[in-house]
Amino acid sequence: MSNKKRLHPVAMLLSLLRYAREAALPLIFFVFVGGGSGYEWWHVIAIGALLLFTIGNGVLGWFFYTYQVENNELRIHQGFIFRKKRFIPRERIQSIDFSEGLIQRLFSLVKVQIETAGGGGEPEVVMSALRREDAELLRSELYDKRKPILDEEVEELESPKTYEYKLSWRELLIAASTSGGIGVVLSFVAAFASQVDDLLPDAFYKSITERVMEATLPYVLLGVAFLLLVSWIFSVLGTVLKYGGFILTRMENDLIINRGILEKRQLTIPVHRIQAIRIVEGVLRQPFGYSVLYVESGGGGGKDEQFSTILFPLIKRKKVTEVLAEILPELAIHEEYTSLPVRARRRYFFRFCIPVLLPIGVISYFVPYGAMSILLLPISALIGYLHYRDAASGVKNDVALLQFRQIGRTRVYVSRKKIQSLEIETTFFQKRRQLATFKVSILSSFAGKQFRVKDLGRSHAEELLYWYSYRSNKRKDHEE
């Protein structure tokens, strides 16, 4: 690996496709501009120049992109007009992940993504096309050889047995059916619908609009139901394609995740980089006892997963403790927690009921039958009660537990040594009722994360603060 190497030539094709997607809007603009009064000579020249630039940029970008491993660092040279050099020390590399899109799979290639400490929300290095053997060799040189150094920095633990978890097709279909991804599909449909009037002929668009306006309520409801059904089907299909063939493996001090049907991905999560475990029970999954496990780490994750990594797409809530005890014995999760005091219940009711009073008043005054909106009040009260009921926190040994509800119920486990800061906050109204907000901050792949539980008993919050402060000071005194 000390000699300079290039990516596979297929990288030129991938680069061409990427630039083609970016140039799609300008091309569409030229086509529509020329469509009104015929194409002018400058349209042809502009489109041709754009295509030549895209092809030339892909070819030259591939030719001038080289990489090598030398002096314990990855060295990348790229750029043909402005030359750029990047030297990444081996010890900064946190994970090396592989993925295989349709084009990579046709040529038995892989896409390599390298994440580093402080790399932010995006991979530090992305190599779009490497031979599998070259990718494995690169990972061996950069990642595997650094393990003996890292093992000296972490606590000595017995090497756990190799553990493998596979997601069955039944579990995959349940996960897909209850994923809640229908909201994403509907957002895309809404964004497309907002622009469809610019694409359709005026007469056709006007005709469709008039028919919709004249339709009776049953037909409108039928149309909405059909739209929801189609969105749900696309949501299920997307989840199946993303998590099909899901396998989680614990190999020594790494968690390795393989998933995907069309695009196969392999993610590597170093155990020592794990900051917290997040267990989420969605609204559709909680009644059936299912949950999703996320891992918060210093590397990995993406925007679609809130810069976290899904450790288990679907798992029975009662099996979480058993499974995590096998695959992550370093983080001893527990059920020791204290619920909120009764005096905090009123604050949760007010927090969710007060904001809907003004909309209810406006709707009732201006909209026929708007008085029916008063039903929002008991619904808001129920949501407030659920948030109050599910909020809790506690500690046992060196692991803190925070439980709260956003849309679904969330439970977070974080080891004391992974906590970046712990604080309690008291507002004027909380002080009158001897309540406080408990906050825990950890590192993450993007900009850090914070979890909080509102309206804990003040004395309990101070006990949690003392737990962290006392043990932190004790550890510092021991190190000194």
C-alpha cells in the first residue's frame, strides 16, 4: 500500500452519474427555454459544453486521484487544477465502512467510507469504487493494525464471544409496516404536488382542480385514503430494501452491521467509541412490545437516523436486556429508576393544553362547526399525561438511565465515563414546586447530543448530580 494507487475506472462512470444528477436541473431549464420558440444554436453549444465538462471532470478527477498508506497515515492526492493533499494519521481513523450500490455490485467493487475523530456528520474520505481485495487491504493497513494501540487505552476486559444477530423476514416486514416512514413519503409527495402545476398544461390542471373542488366528501376521503395507502406501500418497500439481510456481529472489540438489498452496506462501530444506547418504542410498536435500538457513537450514523446508528431495527422490548448483555457487556443496563412526583403532573397538562387554547378559539370563531376543535383539548391532556407517566431517571453503579417521551417512548443508557457534562436546571415555576430539569450531554458524530428529563423532584436531581460529581472527583483523585 506504500505505492500510489488509483480507484477502479468505474469511478469515472459513478462521477459522471453524480455530475449528471447535479446538472439535471440546468438541462431541464435549457430544454424548456428552447421548447417555447424552437432551439437556438447557443442552446446546443451550452448543453454540449456542459456534457463535455461533466465527462472531462470525471475522467481527470479519476486520473489525478491517488492514495497510499505510508508512515502510518493515509495520503490522498487529488485535483487537476487546484492540487489538494490530505494526510490522515492512522490513529485518527474511527471506522472504515463498505457499501455496494447496483453499479459496484455489477463489477464486484465496493464503496469505502472512512470516518475520523472530529470528522462531523459526513465521512472524511469517500472512495466510490475499489476492488474488494484492495478495500480489505486498506482496512487492514489503516484499521486492524491500530487495534493493539487502542486496546492499551481502553479498560482490560475479557474478549466477548462472537455473537451474531439476524433479522428474520417476519421481523423485517413488521419493522417496515410500523416504521413511520410514511411521513417522509408524504413530504416528498407534497413537495412534488406544489410544483406539479408548473409541469402540467394549464387546461388539464384547471380541469383536475375543478373536479377535485366539485367532488363530494366521500370521494375526497377515498382519495386521501388511497394516497395514504400508496405512501405506506412505498414506505414499507423502502425499509425492506434498506434493512433486508440485516446481520449484526460482535467481533472482538467491534460491532459489524451488514444490511441492504439493492445497496449493501457494512458498518463498523468500535465498542470503545459507543457513547450511549437509545431504545425507542414508537407509537405503532409500543402496543405490541417492539422497539428499535440505536447506538450513539463518535463515528457513524447519518442524517436519516439523526446521526445515530440503528443497532437493531426491531426487537422485543423484553429481550433488550438479554441481547445487550451478550453483545455489549461493557454497558450494564438496568431497570432502576424513579418516576416523576405527582406535583409535576399539572405542569405536563399545562405544557400541552395551553398552546392549543388559542387555535381552538380562532377556529371556533371563524370556521363553521369550529367548536368541534374543542376535542383537541382532551387529546392534548392525554398526550401530556403520557409524557408525565413515561418520564423517569435513575442510576445504578456506573450507568445512568433517562426515560422520556417525544413521539415514542425513549430510554437512554449512558455510562458515567462517557458523560461530557451533567447539569440540573430550575426555572422560577419549577422552584416553587421543588422540581428541576435533568440534562446529560455526550459526544456524537456530528456536534454532540443532549438528553433531558423535565420536572424531576429537586432532591432526586441533586442526588444524580452528586452521583456524577462524587465519582468524577474520586476518579480524578485516584489518577492523581
